[in-house]
Amino acid sequence: MRRRDFVTLLSGATAWVAAARAQGPRHTIGFLSGFSAPGMPGDLAAFYQGLEETGFVERTNISIDFRWTDGRYDRLPSLAAELVGRNVSVLCAWDLPSAFAAKAATKTIPIVFGIGGDPVKVGLVESLSRPNGNLTGVSIFFSILGPKRVELMRELLPTVDAIALLGNPDNANLQRDLPDIRAAASALRQRLEVLTASTESDLGTAFATMVQHRIGALICQPDPFFMSRREQLVELAARHAVPAIYPSRAFPDVAGLISYGSSTLDLARQMGIYIGKILKGAKPADLPIQQSSKLELVINLTTARALGLTIPASVLARADEVIE
């Protein structure tokens, strides 16, 4: 081969490699979550939508390294450290326990979180308008809606005088939300019993306690572990004939009675947008905490009939969706 032909061939190959690299992923997003992967396809689609709105598409100019714990919080610190060790461009923390693990793992890599609570009160950021540090994100009205869920269950079951609150003791939101939930129950002259669960066996024990203490209704606190075990929770509620209200429409979708909470789709999309902005050069400290306020009430009428319940017209009229 002549030298001129060789140089031409080499130049062409070099240009082709450069073009391929330019079109391939330039950033890696580290995705950390206490949830289980199969349980949130709709949320992930909204997350991808937010990224695309800012010009980022997986396997084109970004790659996403997923880490799920299936409700096992003890795995979060090591997985967060693993993602940091990979030198990802940004960390996405999909829930409160994941946000704490990410914050403990790095003070330099940008972190975008999505949580159901007040990030200032729990100590994630200094303020909503100026988060400072390397964290920002989206907060939704999940945990602070506890008093409203108490009121909805009272409207649904006016004769019930004892209700249970099921929370995860490993989730910081439980103790922070508890005083307001107790106050709401007290105002309605209802006895509130607090039950906790962080394992599958704990869930069975909690429902056995409800039956033993003749609890008439259940309020389920928002938590990744409960979301990951939602089918088990709904099945236990049906088996013991306990009417329950949940924090997300994912529960009525699998035959839970009723849910009231923020739209996780809106949260996921906004997280994707914020990550895209950071990849374009924005600093987390300059991005104020977004507060998603889109709420939805979902009722499963099939489950209501199975429990022998008649949903009041006043509640049905406010429902965003009724599942037949």
C-alpha cells in the first residue's frame, strides 16, 4: 500500500471513530432507588421524557446506570458509593432514603432527588430557593397529605372509631408526619394506632395486630418498601377485610381500595428536566427545589363492592379516576 493511500485510510478511520464517539453517550447518569425496577414503568417513561425535552436520549448522548434495592435500605450506602466510584456525571436519587445515601457518598457530584416531603425539614438542603451544595430536586406532597387521608377515610367510613397508620420505621418522614396525623385523628375523635413494618414478615404481623385490636381502617404511609410490596399489602387488606387508603394510584391499579397523593409522573418528568439542565452546565445550588402539586384521587369500585362498601357520592364526585 502506498504511503499516501495509507494516510488517507488512516485519516478516514480516525474521523469515523471521532464521529462515532460524538454520537455515543457522553454522560452517565447514576440512578439510585429504594424501589424495585418492574414497579414503575410509567414513571421511568416520564423521566425519559424530561430528559428528552432537554436534548438527552439514552444510548445516544447519555447512558443510565441503574441501582435498585427492592425496599432494602441497608444496601443504599454501598450502591451509592459504587456509582460515585464510577465517576458518573450526575446522581439521580429516586426517594428520600436514596437521597440521604447519595448525599453521604459525595459532596462534588451533582445530585437530583425526588422525595415525598420537605427537603429542608429533613435536612437535605438549606432552603427551597437556594439549595446550596451539590443537591437539588423535586418535592411532592406525599407524606404531608396524611391528615387529608385521615379525613377521606372518615368520610368513607363515618362509624369507624379506630384506625391504623402503617409506616416504615427506617423512613425519616414517619416521625416527622406523625404529630399532624395524630392531630387530625384526634379532631375527628378517632383512636390512632401506629404500626410499623420494614420486612415482609412485619407486614403480616401488622395486619394480625389490626384484626386483634379491631381496627376499622388503614392509612398507608408513602414508602419505597411499601410500593415494592404493594400487591402483598393489597392482598393482606383484602384477606382481612380492612379498608385502606394508599399514597399512590399504583395501589388501586392492583385492586387497592383508594389512593390520594401527588402524581409521580409529574415528579419523574421534572427530575429528568433538572438532570438535563445540569448536564448542560447548570449548578444544583442555582436550581430551586421544584414542588409538584398535581394531586389525584383514585378509587377502585370493584374492591369497594368486595368489601361491602358504598362510596359516598361526595367522594366519587372528587375522584380523578374511578376503576370499575
